[in-house]
Amino acid sequence: MSRPLRALALSGLIAAALPVACTAQPPADTGSAQTSTIAPPPASAPAQPLVTGLPDFTALVQRVGPAVVNVSAEIAPRRVARGQAPGQDQIPEFFRRFFGDQFPTPGGPGQPGPGGPRGGGTSLGTGFLISDDGYLLTNHHVVDGADKVTVRLSDRREMEAEVVGSDEQYDVALLKIDAKGLPFLRAANAGLTKPGQWVVAIGSPFGLDHSVTAGIVSAVGRSNPYSGQQYVPFIQSDVAINRGNSGGPLLNTSGEVIGINSQIFSNSGGYMGVSFAIPIDLAMNAAEQLKETGSVRRGLLGVQVQAIDAETARGFGLQNTSGALVSVVSPGSAADKAGMEVGDVIRSVDGRPVNTSADLPPLIGAKAPGTRVRLGVVRDGNKRDVEVVLGALEGEVASAAPTGPDEDGGAQASSGNPLGLTVQAPSAAQRRQLGLEAGEGVLVTAVGDGAAREAGLRQGDVVMAVGRKAVGSPAALDRELAGVGAGDTVMLLVRRGGGTQFVAITLDEAR
């Protein structure tokens, strides 16, 4: 199975596309004078050029290159009991990224037999020094599961490195070598990084030390939905990045680090013009915490949010689609204590805008637990500020398991509501399985043809609320839907497969 995103550890073929020339053709001569134009005529004199010449990165590379190092992480073979296959949790992160879903099957061609050693190998990446006494940064996935990490300096000296700490969510690792008087790189002011500026990467793609590539910043604050790193606002660039560049610096034209090269977006495993770097301010914050405590702590709000599309905005009476729509408030969480409600739309955090749901986790995660933040919220069409004291992120929010209808459930309700939904009150067993309280939610047992089916509702879904009104019985659902007419958009809060989110349903005009 192909994966749309491969980390830098992935290998593959790079497909080359042949350029296609395209020549504009002059308009046919109609024999009549042209009386109008669709664009203004060309200027009589050439405009002042906005870009003069191409940058020369020679001095930059000579100055900062010695602070970039090669990182080699050795992973010893693991012996597995006879007949037992290693699970995904036994496979180091580097190999999961390298092989993806095609991790070699134990006992297959070129693999040891039952009871033999498994999983050994070497991960090659890049790093860069951040102090003259031997502290350096690289990616977590480069050193994950390593038994021995070796750093090779630009003067060809090799030293064994200590992994001071490593954080999987940020994909940052802090290493230490025993040396003094080393060259090191300085961090840039992260707030000054802008799309369009020139940037340079130095790394070891395919083991080719100190390879230099250049390009521009394509975007900042980019969410990468395929990375599993919801707390990282990536810097996207078109700098050529390949396997082995992992952990290397992304530099501005002053030779300052703006990010750590971490991932590429690729269908082939090779560079395709889209590279992602971890912002240096986030990485340095993680490094300081790893040095002090050995781990990274992130703030926790205690909500699940979803994106807002045009139909959802119409259903909630919002003027636009900006913000993060709250679909779950965890009981006892920071958000719950602050009075946040399902259906709230978070538009800002301490004055910083939340344009999409993906903007919220990095803003919250970057703050320390116990921090007081001010959320700009829209509730029932009214703007308000909500102050929240953040909790500590210990793990993912627990959610209910998927379920279907149960024979000992409550009484059936007719599909007389405008959406054609047949529902029942969940049985006691189903409530335990779903984590529902008594009188909370109704279980969908059938979905008739029409808008609800087209919106994706299906048997086994649990409808928790209509808009902001909670429903706990079939009668309550029918009552809340009674006023819905043709062309109206109704918002249902639906729980399915462990997740809860709003679903916008617009009733067909023909109904």
C-alpha cells in the first residue's frame, strides 16, 4: 500500500517529468480593427526589477558548514521468541518511516528464521551543533531505538554521542558529545520567517556529507495532516530534501537556523518539491526541557475540535468558516472548568488568530501546563473571551469504541422526523461500551434515503445533540428536528468509532 507521506528516511525512485513547451499563438486576422482589450497595454518603459541577480551562498556555507554533523544510529538485532513476530511497538521509528507498511516480514527472503535476531540496522541522518561544548540537535526518528549513536564532525573526527532526551511528537532529539571549542549555529527569530525568503539546507542525503541545497520558504505555520504531529506548525519549503537530510538545519541568508528538516511529502519516497521543517523556536524550547527534565511537557485544553466548512457555518449561523468548532469537552478538563461548551467556536488564543482547527493544537501545545490563556470564542453568534488555565498533556483523549445496534436496546422510534432517522435509546450495555451517561445520546438503527444518508450518517452512529441542544431519547430528537424544513441546514453532533464531531445536513429543497 502506498503512503502519500514518507519521512526523510524513506527511499524510492524519483520520477522525472519531461518539460513540455507551450507557445502562445497570435489571434486570427479577422480583417477588422480591434476595438477593446482585456488587459492594459504594455508599459512604454520596463518596470524596476524586484529581484536583481541570484544569491551566492558560498560565504554562508563556508561560515556555518563546520557546525553541521553526520549522525549514525546503530540498532542492534533483537532476538524474538520462536514463532513470535515483532509488533509495531517493537519496530524503531526510523524503520517504520523507512519501510512504512512494507516492513520486512520475519522469516521472509533475506530475513532470519524463527528465534533468530531481528530488526538490526543503521540509521543515517544529519544534526547541527547548538553550543561550543557539544550539544547538538537532530530528529527523534533518526535516533529512535538506537543502541549506539556516533557523530562525525566536519574535520572527520568521530565521537560517540549521548542521547540526552528525545521527543516523538515534536520529532526532536538532543544529543551531547564530549568536546570543547566547537563551532555552533545560532537560532533565528522565528517570527521573522516569511514565505518567499531564500533558505539553505545542509545535510547528508544518501550519506553524501555536507550537501547544500537552496530554495524558498513556501509557507509557515503549515499543518501536515499526514505526519501525526498536530502540535507542530511546520515551515514548508521547496528546498531539495532527501533521505539522510533528516535532522539537518534549514538556514536563512544570515546563516541562522530557522528550522530542522524533518519530512517530505512524496508519492515515490524521493523529493517532489514539498519539504517540512520544525520551527527552531519550538525545537529549542523542546531542547531546553529535554536538558532539564529529559521530557517535553505541553499544555492541554481538553477539547476535540473540527474544521468548519461553508455548510457547517450556515448551520451555526456563522459569517465565515474561520475558527475551530468544539465537538467534545472532556469532563474535568481545563476547558470544562472554564465553562467551555460543545458548539463553541474558538477564534483566537491570546490574540493570535485561529483560522482553522489545525491552528489550535500548536498554539496550546507550545504553552506550559498551568499557563493562563485567553480564548476568543463565538457562542450562539456572540463573541466572548474565556480564560483557561491549561492542564498537562499526558496522552490522547480517551474515546469510546465503535458500536452497533443491540438487541436489548430501548424502544424503536419511527422515522417520522424530517431526516428519516430511526433511533433508539441505547441499552445499559451499549452505554457502558460507548461511555455514555444515562439519558445521553440516541443510537441510529436505520437511515432512510435522503439528506442524512448523503451526509454520511449510518447505522450504529450515536446522535448526541441537535445544534447545541443535547438529546437523550428518540422523542427528544424528533422534537428538536420538528421545525426543520426544506433547504434548512441542521447540525447533528455524532459519535462514531471513538470520535465525536458535528455533521451538517441540508434538507433537500424537493422534500
